[in-house]
Amino acid sequence: MTMLKINKKVEYALMALKFMADKNDSTPLVSAREICDAFNTPFDTTAKVMQVMNNHDILTSVKGIKGGYHLNKPLSSITYMELVRMIEGKEEIGRMCTNHKGTCELLGKCNISTPVENLNRKLNSFLESLTLAELLQGTEFNVPNRLVDGLEVQQ
């Protein structure tokens, strides 16, 4: 079961950031082409994502034939939701009830709207505090045992 869908651009950003963080210090610059070749991602989209991260000071770009990007900030100083907002321009993850177009036909009758909103709020809160270092570098992070009363989280 998938509850959280990650946008492709955010995936490419995460892949690039992990790749750069894992790189040896002997090769501090990484090009968009190098990332595309490593992960078979489309160049135009990957390059745009890298430019967005550069414009938000997560990366620094070096121009020229031997140019590329390097991390400008530690991954521990960037949260997952900061990255999502940067790449997608969204304030929060998508709503859980997404099968409705326009006004929900169950509006006023749905008995799970409040629990679903609570779950959504708690997931957003968790993702606001989740650093990219915790997410990408295998650092242990604390997943609450219960996100909503009565809902067990499988770990």
C-alpha cells in the first residue's frame, strides 16, 4: 500500500543529493549529465531540478567544461518538506482523499474526514521535521508508533 506519492522531480532531487553526498571528496563537482548517466533520468528535467536547488542555495554551481555542482549545505540542515516546496512549490503533501473531483459527494456525510485530516496533518508534521540526512544517509529517525489514535504504523 502506498500512501505517499513522491513527484518524479523530487525523486530526481533526492537521487542527486544522495549521489553528491556519497561522492568522494576527490571529485567534489558533479554534473547533471553524470547524475543522468548514473540513474538513467531525463537530462532536461534533472538539469532543471539541479538549477532549482542551485537557486535555493542547496547547491553551488561552477561553470565551465570541468564545472558542475557541489553541495552547499549539509543534508542535516534541509528538511524533506523544504525540498518538496522548493521543487514542487507545494505547501504540504497531497490530501489522502484524492479520488474526488471538485466538491466531494460525501461532504457532510463522510465519517472519516476528521481522522483523514488528522493523519494528513501528522504526516505533514513528521515530514517537516525529517531531514534529508535522516532520509538519505541511513540515519535513524524516530517514526511515531502511532500517527493517529487507533492506527498502527508498521515499521
